Amino acid sequence: MNKFHAKSITIDNITFRSLLEGRRYSQLKLLLANGDIRDLELQPKYPLIITSLVTGETKKVGVYRADFKYYDTLEKVWVVEDTKGFMTEAAALRIKIVQALYDIEIVILTKNDV
């Protein structure tokens, strides 16, 4: 069990940290089989890199892992998703930083979306 009391689930020999994430994976598998998406990636990593305003040096301060990344063949766009039972302040800040660093939108899915 993880720190937020979510129950893990194993699907296709892949252990997901929450039932919500596992449900979304099952939905994405159907979209993949149907050809609506392609290049499904689990747990894509985004290094958190900052540049010092004083020295100009860059430093890796962490890594953000989204839940899924895939190419939407209907909309012709890359999609990055994260499933959240609830949003913590720390998670919200990491997401804002990643969106700014990589100029991407991270789609947040809750139990009402999945």
C-alpha cells in the first residue's frame, strides 16, 4: 500500500500504484488496440532541471514521472496524463514546473474521469 492508502493492482504483469491508474491503463489499451492512440509509454520521466539566476549553472533537482504518455492519432497530438486520487500541493507544484520546463500540458484525471 502506498503513502496515500491507494490499493495497487497488477495488470499484464505491470503493477500500478492505484486502482485508478490501473483502470486508466485498461482504457488506454482499448484505445491502442482500436488505433485511436499509439506509442503508449508508462511512467515517462521528466528531469526537473533549474538554472541558477546567479551563476547560470544548470542543476538537476529531481524527476517527475507522469503515469502515461501517448500519441492521440485522432487529434494528432502527444498527450501526457497523470491520475490523481487527490492533488497535493507538492504534486501541483511539480506539475506546474514540468509544464513550464517542457512546454507541455499534463492532463490530470480523477476517479470522475476514468
